[in-house]
Amino acid sequence: MPIRPYEAKDRDAVRYICLNSDGPCEADEMGQHFLLTTYCDYYIEREPHNCFVFADEEDRAVGYILCTEDFANFRKVFYSDFKTRIDPARTAEHKWAEESIVPHAQHSADFPAHLHIDLLPDYQGKGIGTQLMNTLFAHLRNKKCRGIMLTVFRHNTGAVRFYERYGFDRIGENTNNIVFGKLL
Ligand SMILES: CC(C)(COP(=O)(O)OP(=O)(O)OC[C@H]1O[C@@H](n2cnc3c(N)ncnc32)[C@H](O)[C@@H]1OP(=O)(O)O)[C@@H](O)C(=O)NCCC(=O)NCCS
């Protein structure tokens, strides 16, 4: 099965995908550390049971869907991890991380879960994103989760189209992002 639950052996490959799904990552070391702390490490460390990967023929992860099923729990742990891991002097990054989950706080009653999905460039446009979504949705429905949401950079028109095609509704927006939600 090319789609399977995340395993500890996938950690490096998943972190690589997080940084390189839009092509080679241009961020410096601190920038990469910030991106991984904000968008990847919480999920694979704290909720690996809610994460799935698409693996190539050598069983190397080349795409993923990462998820938290309960925003209230996520927020507590995410902030404490973040404060420990990111230098307090990097105030812009602390502000960014806090603001990145404001929409989730606003919509968590109907949409307690949220996700991040990324594929390496060679694997995009082949239906794998749709398969990863199907896998996560079936998993969350089994858990009786009420709804799931995500934010996407508004200029990422390909991803916006993907979420619309998958049946997400626009539930909000801010300067940089569109907020999508789907009841399960
Ligand atoms: C966004 C992403 C996860 C979608 O996964 P995917 O496997 O490429 O998408 P699929 O092949 O399953 O496409 C499903 C539908 O979405 C649409 N879609 C997907 N990517 C698209 C793109 N770049 N432009 C326009 N439409 C797109 C397709 O048209 C397709 O509809 P169709 O069945 O009518 O053709 C993947 O392209 C990706 O990782 N992109 C780079 C990272 C990224 O932007 N992640 C999301 C950050 S919020």
C-alpha cells in the first residue's frame, strides 16, 4: 500500500518534504527550524497516529498529510513546544506562529481538527493528494470527529483549487490566507 500510517522511520523524509514541496528550500538554518517547528514537528511527535504518508517503491515517504484532531489540546502543547524551541529574541517568528492559528481558534467548535498536506514536486498532480485526503477523512470519521479545517496562502492558487475540488467550503480569510473547512 503506498499510503500508510506515519512511522518513526519517516521523520527525516517528512521533514524534508515539509521544506521542499515548493521546490528546493531557500530558507537558512534558523528559517528551516522555524518552518519545521510551526508546520511539522508537533504533528509527527505528538499525534503520529493522525498522520499518513505516501511512500515510493522503496518505502520512502514522498508525500504526507499531518493532522491534529483536537485544537484545544493542540494549542496548549504547540505553544509550549514553540516557546522552548524558538529563541524568544525572534519576536517576528513568535508573532507569526501565534497568528497562524488564530483562524483555528475562531472555528474550532465546528472544525476541531486541522491538517497540512504536501507532496514532493515529482508526485504532484497524480491524484495522490486526493488519496491522502480520503485516507485521513475515513480515519477521522471513525473517530467521530466533527469537522476539519486548514489555512492556505491565498497566492497558492493550485492548492486553493485542490481544496475547492475536494469540497471544502471557504469559512474565512485574512490578509494572507484563505480558511477552508469541511464537516465530516
Ligand atoms: C496541493 C497538493 C497537496 C494537491 O495534491 P495533488 O496530488 O497534486 O492533487 P490531485 O492530483 O489529487 O488533484 C485533485 C484535484 O485538485 C486540482 N489541483 C491539484 N493541484 C492543482 C494545481 N496546482 N492547480 C490547479 N488545480 C490543481 C486538480 O485539478 C484535481 O482536479 P481534477 O481531478 O479535476 O483534475 C499538492 O499539489 C502539493 O503538495 N502542492 C505543493 C505544496 C502545497 O501547496 N501544499 C498545500 C499547502 S496549504
